[in-house]
Amino acid sequence: MVWLFGFVILLIGLVFIIGSRLPKTHIAASRIRLSVPPEEVWRVVTDFRSHPKWRPGLQGVEPGPVIDGLPSWYEVCSRNMKVHFRVVESDPPRRWVTRLASDRLPLVGSWVYELRPIDGGTELTITERDKIYSPFFRFFTKFVFAYYGVMDVFLIALARALGEKDAWPEHLSLHLELAGKETK
């Protein structure tokens, strides 16, 4: 029994050490091509009150306060977990930016939705920019959930909600200039 306790402590320590060596910030992007026009994709994506009808794992949405003239909402993921989101930019039907509004989470971040018309349809790119404070959460985000995981679930569910059975997300390699350094 002592060896099992020691093993668990060692495992927790390794997760903490590995997580603390991972960068706090990450940027990931996925895109999907859909055969419906940008206005239809925009309508479904920005109607956050209807998300529980098509997004797996989302039990409900509750309206939040208007912040800086833009809406906010709470996503109910489980009985005891509500996550507050807010819109920080809205340029229909091209660009929508949402951000976590809660300061009680182990991360802060935003999603940038960019819609581009293509061949009678839409190319939707979501870019996630997160800062993860907890070394444990950094470890699990990188090695268990994957940086693209939540975006991919969202994009696949969106495609199915729009009647697209064969559309799949594509992960993008980003080359961004941040603070004078090029990152990938």
C-alpha cells in the first residue's frame, strides 16, 4: 500500500514538473469548409442560446450581463460548473471574437472566428489564444485534451448542425509575430 501511495505522489510530481516546463501561452487554429453561405454559419455560431441543441456536453446557456455594449452568457457544462463568456468584437458575417469572462478559472483566453466566402460556401477558421496558469492544466491540455480538441469538437458539431456529414476540421500551422519573436 505504501508503494502505491509513493507511486501516486511521484506521478503527481512528474505531471507538475512537466506542466511547469510547458509554455503558459498557446495559439492553435483549426478551420473547416462548409457548403452553406457565411450568413447561415454566422447565424448558427453567434446564436449561443441555441448551442445546447447541437453542441455535445453543453447542458445549457444562461444569459449574462451586457459588457461594453456586447452580450455575455454562461455555458452550463455540468450541474456545478458554469463558465462565463463574452463577446469582445462582432463584425457580421466575417469576424466574431469571444473571451472567457471569468477570473476564477485556471486559464484566460479567446476564440477568434473568421468566416470567408468560398465557392458558394464558407471557410470558418477558429484561432484560440490561451494563457494557462496551472501547471497541471497545462499538462492535461497539451497531452490529454490536445490544444485543438475543443475547437475540433465545436467545428464537427457545427458542421453536423448545418447538415454537413463529410466536413472535418483541418489544423493550421501558425506563423505569428509576437513581441518581436516569430513563433510557430
